[in-house]
Amino acid sequence: MKTLLFLLTALYCGSSFGQDKMVMTINGKQNDILGYAMDPDGTGDTRSISILGPMQNSLTALQMSYASANPISTIYITISEPGKQVTSMKITDATVYALKQYVSNYSNGVFSISSSGTVNTEIKCKFKILLTRVGDVNINDDVPGMNNNKPWEIIPDDKLKGMSGQLRYHMPDFAMYTHTEVFDAGTEKRVGSFFGDGSQDLLPGQYDIMLGKYRINAVPIEKGKITLLKLGGFEYSNYGGVEIVDDKNQKITHAGPFKILLPAGTYTIGGNKRKSFVIKDGEVTIF
């Protein structure tokens, strides 16, 4: 019954924005959501919120907060509707105190729990501060996590023992041949390497990562934590030489056709802004 009540409340919150798009962002990872509700338990607690949606990109962080009772430093919710100003919500120090998943369908403004459909997650959080801003901006403009040029996130892992941390990334099968080299930051002193969907244990510090031909500078490694690189695939199907340029003017060349890994971000072909493309964490972009 509580789930059904929450679904109705979430529908009400979402429908007040008409044909809106609602996005939740945690640590730079976006999730489309279906709705939210303040004071979900009806106790008068103005510092609690429920959020409903697939949440696959942030599910690990949410589950960790729920299991450990440790707060998530910031959750952003942005709500946009064509022709109207964007509403941005910044939720600080949010601790997940309830989390459940179920399969549901959405049709004609009604949610229903069923044996087939989309897996949605319902979370309830208590928070310290909620700030709301209304402004005519793009949906990501006021979300620092989405404008952050650091293509990694750091995740605690109690399985890591001793003084080391770990560098890791996950990508599609074609990445199995990618050669990753690790250097002390700012030097050519190589301290590790691996192929494909692997990992490297490292002492705390900063390292430069060579991902094939692309260099990621000053990647931090912390004791007992995983530094997870945010990478996407880039597939170029034409023939001939191609120069790929990032937003810091780093340039790498490849002979097409090819498939490579790149950090999440925006790139151009030969510096031509009309030939730009976006790499998203865990996705493959075809040009």
C-alpha cells in the first residue's frame, strides 16, 4: 500500500510540470526519473524526499548509502519542459533510509506493478539542505557533476586491504585489446599496465593514465578506494586518417575504421565544432 501511495504522489509531482523531463545526477552520472515527493511518510518531516525511477547509473551509490547509512554529498534534480524555465534542485547530505525495487508499467498517466515491464527503484532520503533554483538554462548547466572534466569517480571498497587503492574501468568486449599504461603523474616513469577490462592496484597518489593513445592526467588513487574511470566507446566507420581533439586541445590520430575507448566528454573531428560528438560513461558512440 505504501508503494502504491508513493506512486500516486510521484505521479502528482511529475505531472505538475506537464510534458517534463526529470533528471537526477549523482557524482556526474545522470538518471531519468519519473517523479519525487516531499515528506513521503506523511510525518511532517520537511527534510525527507522520495525519488522514483530506473536509477541504474547511480544504483551502486544509492545501495551503499542505504547499507552504510553514510550520506551522499549532493543529489541534483533538474526538471525541464519545452518553452519554460528549468527548475534545479540541490539536495545536500542525503542519506538513503529506504530502498526497494519492483517491475512496473506506465500508461496513460497511471503506474502499475506487473510481472513484466521496467525495473524501477524507489528511494527515501533524509537530507540537511534543499535549494531550488528556477532559471532559463540548459538542463546540465547548473549541475557541477555534469560539467566536471574529471572523468573518474572514487568509490570506497572494504575488500581492498593494506595501503593500496585500485584503478579500474569496465567497457564492452571490444575493449579487451585496449592497452592501459600507468605513469607517475607528470613523468614517463611507468608503474603498471594491463589490457582490456582489468585493474591495477596502486599506492595512494596521482597518476597519468595512457588509454591507448589518449592521456588522462593526475588521476587520484586513495587508500582502500577504487578509482573508476568514466569511459565510453567511440566507433568510426569511415576510411582514412582521423584527428580527434578534446576540450583541452589534446589531439590523437587514428586510421579508420576503428573502435577506441575515450573518457566521458565532448570531442571534435579535426577541431571542427560542426563535427563534434559526445562520449558518455558506459555507452558506445558511433560516428
